[in-house]
Amino acid sequence: MMRRLRNVALIVVALAAVGGVYALLVPSPQTAVAQTADTARTAQGRALYEQACISCHGANLQGEPGRGPGLTGVGDAAVYFQVSTGRMPLAGPQDRGYRKAPAPEFDPTTEQGSANLAALGAYVEANGGGPTTPTTPGDQLIGSDVAHGGELYRLNCASCHNFTGRGGVLADGRYPPRLDGATPTQMYTAMLSGPMAMPVFSDQQLTPEEKKDIIAYVVSVRGQNNAPGGFGLGELGPSTEGVIAFVVGLATLVGVAAWIGART
């Protein structure tokens, strides 16, 4: 009798142990649902990629010589910046990849466009990882320390984008874009991904709070907010100021010379 009870107890303990191991290894319903949703979004992103990107970037994101670079490891942030600003997909062979209105199916101001951007980014992210687009709403990416953001902007950004984000021209003929049309999320993802000749500003180089302060500075100098004391002169910095000084100075010298000539 005792042996039989001992065997029953051993069976109960063994079943309990198996049940415990099963509970640890099998995902909970919430996890399974999340994994299913992620898989579905990645599959949707793959379909969008094959429709809009595969001809230039390759079937496996490896890139195509003469058409487009590889995308392995660029991350979701690069996808969001390039596609939401209309730089990608290219409209045709003559498209230089400058900012334009995004394709309707990737318009970040619409619910469907935002969903498609997230899906395409998830697919690229699943193939090599990389920087991710912040999930924080755009208005929460604007920092609170504008003065600090201005210091960081002048140190890291002004040499290309101008002191007030009006863009410029580099020595090799490239055009750093104006920033007055960029949303906070687009500016943040640009800093994370480093498009074109722009360097990548990782969280080790510029912390998330510093990135937000830079965005706050750019937002603060839009419009005529940077010229409280007089004419803005296009807010292009020393270029227009130099032209005005040259023209006015030359006209003054010519006028003085003519006056002296008339008096002698």
C-alpha cells in the first residue's frame, strides 16, 4: 500500500514539474499575440518593399550596382526619414532624391501612410537591425532648453544647414536641405541615420535630450522669429549681410568720389 502511494506521489510530482517547464517555455497569450502582430507587420513591409524598393535595393536588401545601396543594418529610422520626406522611392531615373511630397501610400500625416511606413521599417529592421524611429509623438521630441540646443546646433549643424536652418551649398556642389519643412520626427531620424553626407549622431555622440534640444532650437528660429531687431535678409547669415555691405559700401564710395569730383 505504501509503495503504491509513493508511486502516485512520484507521478504527481513529475506531472507538476513537466507543467512548470511547459509554462516557462510556452509564450503567454499576450506574447503570442504580439509576435503574431509583428510577423504580420513584417510580412506587410516585405510586400511594400517588393512593390516600391526591390528594383534598386535588391531582393535581399543587398543593393544593386548603379541603382541603390544595400539596406542591411540601416534600421527603421533611415526608412522613415527617406520615405516620409519623399526622397524615396525615386520617381524615375532623373530623380536626384531631394525632398518632395511623399508617395500617397507613405504619407506620414495619414493613418494608412503611417502604418505603411511602420511596416516597411519593420521589414528593413528585421534584416540587420539598426537605429529605430522613436515611438514618442513628434511634439514630445521638442526639447525644453532652446539655448543649449542652439549651442549644439551651431557646433554640429550650422556649417551645412546654415545658422537658422535655411540650407546652403557645399564645396562639392551638394545642397544641404532647408529644415523649415522638416517635422521633429524627421529631424530626429535624420540625426540617427545620417542621410547622404550627414554624419550619424548616435546616442553616445548626442544624447536623446540633446537631440530634442537641437530640434527645439530649429523650431524656434522658423519664420521671422530670428530677426526681432530688424530686417531678416532672408535669414541666410553672413552671405546676404556681406552682399548688402558691399553694395551699400561701394555705392557710398562712388557717391563720395562723385561729390569730391564735383567740388574740385
